[in-house]
Amino acid sequence: MKFCVLMGSPRREGNTAALLAPFLAECAALGAETELIWLYDKKLAPCMGCMACQDSLDGLGCVQKDDFENIFSAMAGCDVIVLATPVYAFFCTAPMKSLLDRAVYAGTKNYGRKRGPKLLEGRGVATLVTCGYPPEKGADLWEEGVKRFCRHGRLNYLGILCRRDWGRGEPFLNEEREQAARDFAQALILTLRTDGMLTEC
């Protein structure tokens, strides 16, 4: 069982990293393998919309040569993709958005002369989010975007964990939030085991 965790925060000591830490610890305790990729450490150009990828039915076919191919390979080689991001302005951070834009097109061959495969089909997707508003206002657009990403590529949406930063000097991480992150990991792993969602990567 493998989780590919895509970290969209620029801050290694920030709120998203704090919420992610107990999640990763619980995954490890339950025997799940995790690969953590910090997207701000990678070179990820935005999608150019050239559609060249659509004529490559047996691979990505992206004309841009950066870290996208290696990241996508990690996404394709796991059971669950975890999208971890702060929400600053209604949606995920810029490198996460660049990654998803390119994954939507290069990973889903719907738009070329011939229809091809959906390269991430069957993978699970979960998201771990921090924001400065109540979750129903701070992460609602992001969650809807993730759900549409899943429907488009025939991935399985597994849920969201979101916690708000209250600011004003109040510590972000507390016992409830740490436990919520651990519970989220437990729930995802239970779903994989009981619903037969483990893939042969």
C-alpha cells in the first residue's frame, strides 16, 4: 500500500506541514509506504495548452522537460494520491495548480485524433488542506475542483481533511487536530483494504 503525498506549501514549518506530520506518522504506523514530494522544490512549468500530449497514447507526451514526468510517475505508481495544500486565494498554490493542469491533459487522452487511456484511472485521491476561513468557505472551491479532477480521470475521491488557522497568535496544531489527521489516515487505509482499491502498481 503506497501513498504519494504532493505537498503544495512553500513553508516547511507551516500549518499544512504541521497537519501533515501526524498523518504521515499514522500511515507509517499502519504499514503504509509514503512518498512525500515538495512541489516548491521542483521545476514545474504551467501547462501551455499545446495539446501535443494528446497524440501520445502510450505515455505522457508532454513537450516540456522539467520535473513533471517524474512526479506523474510517482502518482501513477501509488494507491492514493494525497494533495496537501494551503488555500491562500480560493484554490491551491501555484505549483499544485500547474501540476494538476498538466496531469489533467497529459494523463487523460480525451482530446486527440484518437481517444486513449486515462493514465491515473483507479487511483484514490484525498486532500489535506489548511486555510484562514471556515472550511465550508475556505476549501469548498478547492474540494469541488479535486472532485472534478477525479471524475475527469476516473479516480476515486476519498475525502478531505481541512483545518482553519485562527491567527492571533493561537497555536495551529493541537490535540484535536493531531488526532483528526491520524483518524484521516486510518480511514483512508481502512477504505483501501475493505473496498478492494489496492492497485497493482
